[in-house]
Amino acid sequence: MSEMSVITTGNLCKDRAVYLDAYPIEDEKARFYDFIENAGGPAATAAAVITSFSKGFVPFVGAVGDDYTGIFC
């Protein structure tokens, strides 16, 4: 099989998942008690997944800010 090179380009996002005691019903407010943050976005996630299944390196090209979110990602 021939070798293939991949490069991804797109948005880099910060995903935040929150933990709730119960799923809120429609139009109900709910307080979360904890959260986790992960780097995400379609192209960055694709690069991470492809890298996990290959021996190589998959570069990601995109703009990242120098604020808290950009430094985090």
C-alpha cells in the first residue's frame, strides 16, 4: 500500500462539557457542579484521530489567539 500524507486546516475550538445532577426539562434552568475543557473543532479532532491510527504526524493549520483559550488549546 502506498503512503499517504494528510494535512488538516480549519477551526480550533475549546469544548466545555458540564456535569449536571439531572437533565433539565424544556425551558428549565439548571446549575452544573463541575466541567471539563478539551481542545476540539473538526479539523483538529480529525488530525488527532488520524494520528492515533497512524505512525506519522498529521499537521494542523489554523489561527490560534493568544488569549486564555488560545493558550489552552
